[in-house]
Amino acid sequence: MVEIARRCERAVVMAYRELRRSGTDDLAAFQSCTTLYRIHHPEASISEARRLVAEWIDHHVVRQGSGPTPGCDC
């Protein structure tokens, strides 16, 4: 597994993987991770949080990509 540099991105991807591994359905896991992102970044709109979380899940989980992704600077 490739190391993810951003703390919030790493937390979101790890949480999503663990939720799915434990049997949580995709939508509930996605919603939980969107909430997690907004805890780290309360200034983010819900639409921004959803977009980033979806991009990160798609990149790291679905496509199993290893390159950089768009997002915050943390």
C-alpha cells in the first residue's frame, strides 16, 4: 500500500476501507467519510467535501492509484 501524504486524505481512505471491510454499505461509508473530512475541515462546504472524498476513494480504493490527488494542504 502506498503512503498517503495528507493526513485528512489518509484518515478518510483508511476509514472508508475499514468501514467497508466491516460490512458497512458503500453509501453509509461514503457519508461517514464525508463527515470525517468536515471534522478536519469545518470550513469546507458539503459539496466540496463530497467531491474530495469521492475523488480520494476513486483514486485510492477503486483504481488503486498511487499518484498525487487534488485536495487540501494538510
